[in-house]
Amino acid sequence: MDLQISGKRAVVLGASRGLGQAIAKGLAAEGVTVFAAARSVDKIEAWSADMDNVHAVQLDLGDLAQVDATIDMLLEGEGVDIIINNGGGPPPGTAQSAGRSDWVSHFEAMAANLFHMTNRLLPKMKERNWGRVISITSSGVEQPIPNLALSNGIRAAVVGWSKTLANEVAGDGITVNVVMPGRIHTERVDELDAAASKRTETPVAEVASKSRATIPAGRYGKPEEFADVVTFLASERASYVTGSRIRIDGGAIKSI
Ligand SMILES: NC(=O)c1ccc[n+]([C@@H]2O[C@H](COP(=O)([O-])OP(=O)(O)OC[C@H]3O[C@@H](n4cnc5c(N)ncnc54)[C@H](OP(=O)(O)O)[C@@H]3O)[C@@H](O)[C@H]2O)c1
């Protein structure tokens, strides 16, 4: 299948490692010019060293001035056709332990600054009558994950925003979707398993094995499997998919 996106321009947030890196590589392989952003710009430069169509951008999503500077840089060119809203996950913790300042600071980095960036980049998409806005959230928006209160709460806001925007811009050739990873094997998942191992004083291999056993597919997903679905959603071929939430979780969410 020809995805018909060669020559498009994309900004991929949270692209120094993990899901963002895999998505950036997936889009670049389709001939998309990718602006890959994260705080560790050196890591992006390292993995993209032999790719002419990937440009590393240093960006802290928690810093509005940096977010605006990145948007200005993108708009000085032709803007972008594809936005991948991604970034770091918040620290674990219960709803009762999350303080007001935790909610505010993580909401800025995980939601408000992404909404702001999308709003500023949308007019160029409308001019071209083509655009893709894809937000990476978590299976926790359908089935809240214990001890991840900040993630469950803030990502639910991203879903509400995404659906509202999808309805507003569907007539402009712009699709807006949410993708929900279950457990995709990135460094973050290894870090979470290591933290659980320490907390429960259980060997990490046992923690990971128990976690895998809760997934009908019996394994963690690969970043490339996740990126393939996102790349398809970003393509011309997914032009009638909008306002949707797509699970990529090996069957982990129990409801239909
Ligand atoms: N992997 C999974 O199975 C899974 C499941 C559910 C949800 N998720 C969520 O999906 C997202 C991506 O997952 P992942 O596994 O790829 O996570 P990851 O390995 O921790 O990668 C997060 C990426 O976001 C960047 N980032 C973090 N804070 C940032 C900031 N303030 N400004 C700009 N960039 C920032 C990181 O780069 P720098 O540190 O260089 O900035 C990194 O490139 C995360 O939000 C994660 O919580 C993942």
C-alpha cells in the first residue's frame, strides 16, 4: 500500500527515544520530512545521523517560551502537515497524593502546551486542506491504571480535546485521532518494571513476566508495531478515520 505521504512535513514530539523515536523513523521511511523534538537533542542527532530528512529540535514541552520558539521556527518554513503529540509520562502516584501544583505543571507539559502548538499550526493545514493530528495517550484513558492518577486524569483531557477538535476541522481535510498504547516495550516500560520490582521486592523478570501474562497476546508490543499504526493514521490512506481512539495493546483492555 502506498501511503502517499512522501514530501509531507511532520513534527514529532518526545522523539529522542521510545514511541516518539519509532514514529519519527516510520514517517521518515515514508519520505516525510520530520522535525523530531525532545530535550535530549543529542540523542535525536545520534539516531538520525544517517537520515537527511530528520531534523533534531531541542524542546522542553514544559516551557512555553520554547514551545512558541519551535512553532515560530516551523511556521517560518511551510508549517507542518502532521503533528504527533507525544512526550514524557508523569510520575506514578495515587489521586490522593497528587497535589495541585503537580496537576498544573504536568497538565501544561502534557496537554495545554500541545493544544497551543496544534492551534498555532492548524491554519497552515487548513490552507492546504490537509492535516493529521495524532495524540499518544495510554490505555489508562479507557481503563484507569492504579497508581497513575496524573496520567489517567490528564490524558482523559487530551481525549476530550481531540474529539472536540476532530469535529471542528473534519471539513478542512484534517483528521484528529488518539492512539492508546497498552504496554509497548520501550525504556520507560523497563524503568516502570524496575521500579515495581524495587517497590514489591520481586525480581524484575518476575514483574515483567506477570505483566506480560495480563496481555492476551502474551507479550509486550514492539515500538515498530506501534509506529506502523500511527504512520498509517498519518497517511492519505487513513483519510476517513477521525475523532477515533485506537488501541494498540495486544488485547490488554478488557472491555469492548
Ligand atoms: N510505552 C508504553 O507502553 C506506554 C504505555 C502507556 C502510555 N505511554 C506514554 O506514551 C508516551 C511515550 O512513551 P515511551 O514509552 O516512548 O516513553 P519514554 O521512553 O519515556 O519517552 C518519552 C519521550 O518524551 C520526551 N520527553 C519527556 N519529557 C519531555 C519534555 N518535558 N519535553 C519534551 N520532551 C519530553 C523524552 O525525551 P527527553 O527526555 O529527551 O526530553 C522521550 O523522547 C509517554 O507519555 C508514556 O507515558 C507509553
